[in-house]
Amino acid sequence: MVSDKYRIYGAEMSPYSVKIRSYFRYKSIPHQWLQRMQHDEDFKKYARLPIIPLVVTPEDEGIQDSTPIIEKLEKIYPDPSIHPEDPTLAFLSALIEEFGDEWGNKLLFHHRWYTERDQVASAHILARDVMPDADADTIGGLAEKIRNRMSGRGAFVGSSAETAPLISSYFDQLLEILEPHLENRLYLFGDRPAFADFGLGLQLYEMALDPTTAAIIRARTPNVLKWVYRMTEPRNDGPFEDWRSLQPTLEPLLRCAGTYFLPWSTANAAALENEEENFSVQLNGDEYAQSPQKYHARSLGVLKERYAAVADNSALEQVLENTGCLAYLQ
């Protein structure tokens, strides 16, 4: 199946898949969107791992993992850039992209598969993706199997009865931070999307579709709601702002990363290094416990390497120090 277009194998309920589709749309890159479960043989031909999204290039090369996909394509399609010219802002955008991919996904997965209402809704949508032409009884049976499988995977992201109140509070805090920041701008760094928007915005887009989190977003944060839908078809509507104009409302988001995400990610990496089956970490005075996750340790290492490359930037160092992020990146 050779094509002159890029092919994206993904799923509507995959935040990483819609993240990549959003990027392709922003760059006006010719592409074909393919539901992974309806193109199983092609997917297996190109995929190294059973994860989505998978992008197949016109040269017939398969690429996986949303962040490396974007970084590879940004070199081929540099305009309009998703990276602010200011090195300080460019790194902060990358930090928030990582925060969205890793911490944002924790919030999404927990809420999607924790309550019965969310489990049933999500399982039925996934079943329809797998068998779009099946009858109601067949869909119901498949949905129940999906629900049983997915609702048992909460431990992978630290979702449990003990951590549920904490994760809900993390979600509430994130919305409270984002709502005023998006009051007078279209995207996180101004009037065009940055790397950060693709990482965080599409996680929250998925949450705006799920019953529990959608009700909260729609009732409390209209600016966030408009932003996440804007991110499905992002546009270049103006420049990136400078730090002076961004600081009052963006700094709390960075502080959130320094309070929760980076301490958790650092503790996770240490647990893996020490071959621990479980770990706990104090996050803003509350104990958070889960089993370690391998991928997150690798992505933290990449983020630290990215910081090391710009560590002589005194302005960036000051921002990271002020927001509690610096110690976890050195």
C-alpha cells in the first residue's frame, strides 16, 4: 500500500493519535487518517510496537511515538514553526509538552476508566471503532470485554481508590490554572500553537469528550473548552508572545509541573533504577503511590538532555528556579 501521502494509523480515542493529526492539519501536510483496528495487517507491517499512532511516510517508513514523530516532521516542514524563537520559551514549551503527554495522560486514563459511567461510555466507543458495522448485541459483548480489560489497568498510571481523590484534585487545579491563561489568547504561548499545545491540548480534548471530565470542563472552563476544540484544527493567527506578557498566567502552569509532575517523574525514574515494584512520593504534602512506568523514565531523561543543551541560559534558569522545576532537570 504505497501512497504519496503520509498515513496516520490511529484512533479517535487516542490522545496521541489526535495530537499527530492536529499537527498534520496545522502544517497542511497531505495525509490519510486510518483507524488502526480496521487496517490491522498494514499496521503490523510497519509497527515496531503495538502502539498508536503509527505514521507511514511516502517513502514507506514507519514512525512511532508522537513526540519523535513531530520532531522529525518539524525538520521537514519548519513553517510555521511550533517553537518560539526565544530559547527560554522554546524550552518551556517543550516542558509543558512533556507535562501534557505524561501527567495529562494520567488524568485522562484515570477518569476514563474509573467510574462505571465513564467505563461503559468509553468501552462502547472503542467497540464501535473495532466493529463499525456490528449489531447492538455484538457491540455490547465486545464493549464488556474492553471494559473489563481497560478498567483493570489503572495501576499502570497510579489510578486506585486511594489516589482517586488526588487525581481529581490535580485535574481541578489544572483547569483552574488554564482558564485565566486562555482568557485573552488563542493558544498557550500566543496566537499560534506551540509544541506545548499539541502535548497538553489534545489530552484535554479527549477529556472534553468523556462524561465526567466533559461535564466539569463545560460547566467551569469555557476558555479551556474552546481551546481544546480549536486544537483539532489549529491555525496560525498571530505571533508568539514574550515572557513578560505570558508570565502572570503561564507561571502557575509551570509551578504545577514543578509541584506534581517533575517530582513524580523523578521518583518513578529512581524506582526503576532501584528495581522497586512500587514507589511512593510526597506531592504537595500528599502521598502518591503506584508501580513504576518505564517509558516515563526515558522521556524524563530526554527532557533533562534538552535542558542540558540550554543550561547556560540564565533567564530560563531563573524561571525554572521560581517555579520549582530546576532541581528536577539538573
